[in-house]
Amino acid sequence: MNALILFIISIPLIEIYLMIKVGGVVGAFNTIFLIFFTAITGVYFARLAGLNAIRSGFNQLMKNEMPIYEIISGAALAFAALLLIIPGFLTDLVGFLLIIPVTRKFFIRSISSKFNRKKKEENIIEGSFEENKQNNNNKKSHLDEL
């Protein structure tokens, strides 16, 4: 919980610092233009990549395969679009990295490997079961006795 609070506080501070530094170098109006430009172009590219992920997901469904990667990739693209809409240069950088397919695969693999490690540590007991079915005659005769 403390790491989450630190993360929530540190990201806006880093964004403000970067905006001040970039604004000092290129000027205030150019900085504002850059923020709007990255948001608009980022959302456009996220939309294109999202449509490609949907198309690939439908192709997987046509082959009777589960489009698991496409679902995760679509969620990553939605998160990238959110990061690109949030004003700031650090979030834009992470958003653009999530739009690029190579870096998106890297992020997905690194996150999924953490979940796979947690699953391997769990104790799982496997077994099987059998269902015993009684004849309808036995049920009727038992009900007749009542």
C-alpha cells in the first residue's frame, strides 16, 4: 500500500518537473503544443493498433483458438491510450512504448512471468471424482415406501 501511495504522488511530481524543464528549453506555448500533439497522435496510433488487435482476435476466433494475447494486448492498448491522454511527457513515453508491438510484448511477458511464478508456488491437489447414478426404479420404490 505504501508503494502505491508513493507511486501516485511521485508520477505527478515527475511530470511537473519534466514540463518545467521542457518549457524552459522550448518555451511555454511549444510545451503546451507538444502535450496536445502527443495526446492526439498517441490516441490515433492506439486506435489503429487496437483495430489491428481486434482484427487479429477475430482471426484467432475463426481458427477456433482463444485470442488470449489479443485480449491482453487490447487491454494494454487501452491503458496506453489512457496514459497518452494524461498530460505529461513520462506517461506519454510509456504510452508510446505500449503502442509499439515489440515493447508491448516485452511488457506483457514481464508481467505475465510474475503471475506464473506466483501460480507455481501454490499447492495444488489434483484428483478425480465419480458420479454415482441410481436407477429410476430404485428411486420410485424408495419414494413408494414414504
